[in-house]
Amino acid sequence: MNRVVIDRERCKGCGLCVSFCPKKILVLSEAANAAGYCPVRCVDETKCIACINCASICPDTVFEIFKEVA
């Protein structure tokens, strides 16, 4: 299974990744991080196709994407 790791404390909640996710599994949290931003979260990791769109577009490099190898 693919895995999405998000550094909540570095995320500024810009939402770019939310708009670029083809599976629409990223949303902005309602709870703020220590800096006061509402960071992104993944709502269904099982649907992640490891396309790395989120990691590529993120200005704060908060994503680590792990792809399952067959």
C-alpha cells in the first residue's frame, strides 16, 4: 500500500496540494498546528496512487510519498 507522510508542523495550509491531487484525498484540517496554520491531511491513504503531485507542488516540502513495490 502506498503511504503519505505529511509534516503537519511545516505545512502552512496553502491548499495547492489539495487542488492538484487527482484522487481528491487531501483536505485542509480544521485543527491548527503550532504556527497557527490549518495543515493538510490525507483522508484516505488507500486511494493514493503515489503520483507525487502533492510533493511536487508543495512550496514547503511537507510531503514524503512511499510507493509500494510489487
